[in-house]
Amino acid sequence: MAELRKDYILEKFVVLPPDSYEVKNDTKQCPYCPGNESMTPPSVLSLVVKEGMLQRLSDNEENIIENWDVRVFPNSNPVVSSENENSYRDKPLYSEPAYGYHYIVVATPDHKENLPGLSIEKWSNVLLVLQNYLSHLYTKKSVTYVSIFVNSGVLSGSDIEHAHFHLMTFSTIPPTIESEAEASNRYLNENGNCPACNIISTEMGGPRQILDTESYIAISPWASTYPYEFWIYPKRHTTSFSKISQKEFTDLALILRSTLGGMDKVLEKPSFNLIFHLSPEKKNSRQIHWHIEVYPQLHNWSGLERGFGVYVNHVSPEKSAQILGSAARKEFGDVIGIK
């Protein structure tokens, strides 16, 4: 099964997938397109919209669900594995089984429809499925953290063009989330308020704001790692994506559609990663104000970034916000019917 190895001294983890893991999709057919459902494991959830009603169905031996709008199934080449194998090594060569579940969420049946172009209704359906299955995965054995992320485009690490999300679980909290939670908790203890709420207050209406809606704000962060990187925060203090309301769903769909659509136009369909930074849903004293981070992938890193963790960004966050903001506001107007 997959193996999780820890660095000699750093809080850095590396997953070594099973030997059967395949990096590339060699088939000429897209396994995520309608009609090719047999190329993937059976769906555990197929969202079907029929006469305005949402139906949550799943494949079985006698029947493969057709005419789906969102489809969830186990990844054919999972990075982590739920096989039972108790294989551990002690420090300094620490390793443990990379136990977990890895699912694919296909966001649309249309192969040509990318995430930046999804309608508000489709975005709402995808977000609903992500929320529902996130909660379901936390009921499973040895699941400490559930990650949600997108690899879109060849530079993002994806080998399949069809718009999709990854849902992957871990038996431990990923180092980046753990570090963010520790820093947030320290800031809260020292200053008495949430650091993300302070970020929102600082950036609201400022030169790094890209777009804001009733419930969310999109900003180019002060110390952006990537050119045109942006984050989306809920304005109200909340640590749980699982507890946002239907109104907040619609608003989140609107700001995602507007910002990603604007990015897609001004950067000419770039590869990008989209990451949900979420608190663990299980009892944990260190929580984070959940948010979404988007990283356009426009160039390769140098030795400075790879070797020292010092990042060179040739586009200032202020310039990024100006360009993305103009495009996002136009997308926003087009979506809600205001020119």
C-alpha cells in the first residue's frame, strides 16, 4: 500500500504511492465523459437534476447512472490507500501507512466546459456535493483530515482535462494546515481576535481587493507566492465549510465563477491549482477561518524557491488585484445581468 515518510528533522511528509500507481492517463478516451463510466470505478454518488429536483443516486452492478450532473467515484490511481497494513518505522527513518481515501468529483458532464466557465447553478451543485461527501468521509475510520483541491491544466499536475476535483483524506493533519492552525491559534492568544478576520478588515476596499459579494471577499494576498494568486474568504467568522447556508452556497458560486472566469480571460486559460484550506471537522482545539486559495501556474520555480523557500513574484499583488479585479467585476456583471 502507499507509504507516508517523514523528513529526518523537518515537518515534511512525502507519500510514496503503491507500485501500481500510474502517473499518466494513456487512453485516448476521457474516462470522465458520459458514456465512459465503465472506465472508472462505480460512482458512490451521482447527482442527477430532474424536473428541478436533485436526486442523489449511485451505480450498482445492474445499473450505471446516466444523465448525471456531478459524479463521485474512487480514484483509479489513488495517492493514498485504505488497505489494511500496519507497517511502521521509527525515527530517524520514520514512516507509516499512507492510509486514506481518494475520490474524484467530476464537476460537469461536458468535456469542453472548464471550471471558470461553469454556471452558478452548476457551481452550486458541485459545492453541495463537496460539502456532503466531505461530511461523509469524516465518518470513516482513521480519517483525521479531508482535503479538497483542483489540478487544472498540464502545469498544475493534472493529466486529464475534464473539469474535476479531488477529495483525499489523511490520518494526520497536513503540515501546511497544521502550521496555519498553529499560527492562527498563537495570533488569537496574543491579540484576542482571528487573524483571518483581521486580514479581511485590512484588505476590505484596499488596493489588493479583487471582488467582494455579500458573504465573501477575494483578495490578492500581501505576500503572494504566485503571480495573480488570490484567496477567497467568507466575511463572517466561520471555521466549518460544512455549516455554510444555502444563501452562502449561491454567493460562493457567484464569486468563484466571477474570479475564475476573470482569471481565465486575462491570463488566457492558465493552468491553476485551487485549494480549500479547512479546519479538521473532528474535535480539534486549533481551528482556522476556512478559505479557498487559487494559484495560477505561469512559470517554473528556480533554485531560490525550491532550495530556500524564498519566493520571487514578478507581479505585485496590487497589480494582480487591479487586473484580476477589473476582469472579475466584468464577469460578475455579465453573470447577474448588469453591463
